[in-house]
Amino acid sequence: MIITTLLENKAINKSLKSKHGLSLHIKTDKLNILFDVGPNDNFYTNAQKLNIDISKVDYAIISHGHFDHGGGLETFLKVNSKAKIIISKYAFDNYYAKVLKIIKIKIGLKPLHNIKDRLILIDDFYSITKNINIFSNVEKGNFFPSGNNKLYIKKGNTLVHDDFKHEINMIIKENKNNTLFCGCSHMGISNIINHALNKLHTPINTVVGGMHLYDPVSKKNVSDYTIQLLTNELRDNGVNKYYTCHCTGSYAITKLNKTMNNNVEEINTGSIIGE
């Protein structure tokens, strides 16, 4: 499996575009998968520079209903005429974020029209193949990212805290290695891993994705105490390597790496994992 970061908050060089968001191209032994598409067309511009043909993508997975992960769908649909798009049935609800303590801005996805034949809407578990599985409905555990307190969903005329029913994750098994892909891990990365271990009875060897330990609006990281709490939950869960990015933040990545035996690595636009 080869994983290429098409878009992330930072880039490995100036020739590639960076933007607050995430997009990963995953080449398995049989399929080409796009996990998230970032907020705009930058993922596609970068893909061309990295010699990745987006028109050959077989499946596009959108991890949740925030524009920094699904805003590039319009571009994707223009350049790819065949891929199925797997997304939560709740992903197109009205999502908001609080900024400057009182202002709430819309951060959801635009409705997609005339593509119902390409959408696969899920609300629990879905198998692409026996070795590629999508899941949601992760239970809230001890660790729940504090940044979620600024995120809302509109129900009727009322804004209430987001329950993240729209968040989905993916596990790919290849060469006896199970890799977990997460967008932002709004439900908490330790809770998502525990769901795989306890509900799906699937061990996780490698994790790729964000952990939501950084607030892009306030530019604040979570506390060292919070990072230590997360470290305590992630120890001894069988994961050998974490490739993280986007909403984790460089500060938290550095701290986690020091407390977790150097098995945490930051990836940026242009990073390639695998052979």
C-alpha cells in the first residue's frame, strides 16, 4: 500500500500547495482510494504534480461533514466520472463552529446534486471489500477532544453541540497489517481505536490521520496534561506507528512522539508512506 498526502496544512516543499484540510491518496493492491478531498481544488493541483491520476480513483471516502475535508468534492466530480463516494448520511446536515467566543460560522458541506447514483450513504458499517471496511458510531470514552466544544449542529432553529454521528473511519488490511484512517478523530483517537479492538475485533497496527489537538482559529494547542492523558490511553493498544497531521498540531506531535517511544511522525503535503 502506498499512501500519498495530497493536501495537509503544511507542504514538504514550495512547489506543492498547503491549506487547512486533509486529502490522502491510497493505492492498495487492487484499488485507488481518496480519503478526504480538502476544502478546495488544491488536492487535485498537487495530485497532478505528484503524478497521481485522480480520474482513476475508484472510491472517495469523506470522513465527516466539514468543508476542510469535503469542500473539494465539486472538483473531484468534475475530474472523476466513475468513483463511488462513501459518506455518512448525516454529512450534509448544517454544521457550525464558534469563533471569537460568540460568532458562529457555517463549516458544513454544500449539497451535491444529480449524483445520487454515485453516493453510498452509511450510518454504521460498510465493506468495500473484505479487507477494506468503513465504520462509524464510535462511543464517547474518557478522551474527547476539547476543541469539540466549539463545534455545533443546527437542529431546527437551534444550535446544539455536535454529536459527530457524521464521522466515519476506514480500516484497510494488507499484508497482515491493519491501517486505520481517520479525518479529525473528533470522537477521540483512543475511542476510535478501542471501537476497532472491542466492537469490530480488529487489531490496529498503523494509524494515519488527525487527532484534533490543535485549534486553527485560536492557534492554541491542548495542554501538556491533556497530551499525557491521551498518551496513557494510547499505550499498549498494539499500534506500532502513528502518522498524524492536520488538526493534531506540530506541538502535540512532538510531545506525543517523546512520550510514545518515537512512534509518532508528522506527515505533510507530498509525504509518501509505503513502497
